[in-house]
Amino acid sequence: MLKSIVDFWKNEKGAITTVEIIGYTVLIGGAAALVGFGVTTLARGKVGDVTNAVTDIKACDETIDENSDYSSGTATTDSATGIVTGISPTN
């Protein structure tokens, strides 16, 4: 087995094929790493915006009783995501 690998390496066609395989593997791996880095860089801002908006969500702090109506009042939304982070009820 080792003899056949050494013969393949010493053969001109084998050496060229081996170098091509190594080169293309490094090239494809580098391209995949760059694409992954770019995607994470682009998504980092949106993920942070959504996380901050979810963290800022507050519950309605008014007591619901027999005089309450069904209107929700004024909603406060996060400007970056549009997630409702609070409601000021009308009752």
C-alpha cells in the first residue's frame, strides 16, 4: 500500500492531481468560511435588535375589573423591529 502511494506521488500525473486536490480543498474551505463570516456579520445587527426588543417587552400593569373595556390602548413599538414592547391601556 505504501509503495503504491509513493509510486503515485512520484508519478508526474499523481503529484499534479494531489496538489490540485489540496489546492481546491483549501480554496473551497476558505470560500465557505468567508460566506459564513459574511452571513453572521449581516445577521448580527438584526439578532441584536430582536433580542433587545424582546427584553424590553413589558406587561400591562392595570387591573382588569368590571369597568374595563376591550380596547387595548396605545401600543409602544420598537423602531428597529416593529415588535410591540408595551401597552398603555385606556381604562
